Amino acid sequence: MACSARLIRQTDLVPERRLTEVTATVIGVGAIGRQVALQLVSLGVPSIQLIDFDSVDNTNVTTQGYSTYDIGERKVEATAAAIARIDPDADVTAVVDRFRPRCDIGDAVFCCVDSISARTAIWRSAQHGCRFWSDGRMLGETIRVVSVSEDIGRSSYPTTLFRQSEAQTGACTARSTIYSASVAAGLMLHQFTRWLRNQPIDTDLSLNLLASEMTVA
């Protein structure tokens, strides 16, 4: 089977049967979300839904991994095209819109939006429809990944949704790099594969790249 041959080097880490049964939703395909989407298809997730209303601009080439040829294109459509180049058989749904309560979602949801208020609204609508949830946050070289599974983290996650006015701020030139986004996406995918293996997930993980410090709550 072609799919098995392509995935053979990861079979000891990622159970193929569970992987191929999953539908993943990525909400926000900016810095972290685009990297999550590309890692998901590389991992072998067969069905991916992308939700974002924004278009690619020239700053997204350095910080989000888009091509100069993508400038002016919708982010979900540019990401869907990149996914197709990795796996032409992947089933990709591109939703050019903000997340709305009426949206169907997959059983694994990756929340990659850039405001606490948006996360709060999405969680209220999506929490009962997904079996795995991972929320990636980043400011410069500081990364936080907050995750939820069927029976872990559902009560603690809402405590991380503080008021938008309390969110950490910083200069826009210091908020995003492609390497920080890639690391954040990798940490989210690691929690996802732990869930696939029926292992306990880390519900709240923080990584300060500059200080080389990681904490797990």
C-alpha cells in the first residue's frame, strides 16, 4: 500500500490506523497554523480542513513560510496548494472565512489564531465537537502550547483564557519568526501523536527559546 510505504519510517511513533481515521481542522493558517498544516499532511493525516479569512502579504514570506508567488492569494488556498504538493491524495477543505459556530470541525482541532478573545469564542463553540484540541501561542521566542483530549485538560483550559487586555504585548517586529513558528507547530504535533498513541498529553507547555527553558504545568 503506497501510503504505508510513505509513512514507514514513523510507524513506531505514529499508529497508522488511528492516523488515517483522523480529520484535522486548522483554524488560522498564519505563522503557526501554516506549519501545523504542512506537518499534518507530512505526518499522513488524510483529511485536513483549513479556516482563515486572510490573504498573504510580503511580510508573511519571512515569518510564515509562504512563497513570493503566494502574495495576494488567500492563505487557505495557498496552503492547500502546498499540501497538494506534499500529498496529492490528501482531502483538503479550504474555508475562506473566520471560524463560525456553524462550521463543521474535525475530531482534532488546532487553534492557531492570534487573540485570546478569538480563542475563547472558538473554544465555546468547538469544545464539544472535538476529541483533541491544541492551542499554539507565540510572542517572539516564547511559545506556549495548551492542549486538551477527551479526558484531560477540559476543566483547566478555560483558565488560560484571560481577558484580551491582559495579554502580553510587544513590538510587531519581535513577535514572529519562522523558526519559532516551526517549533511551536512541532510541539503541537507531538501532543497530537501522544493522543494518537493513547498516552497522556501535556496540558500546558511553555518554552522560552532565548533562555533555553521549558516548563510543563
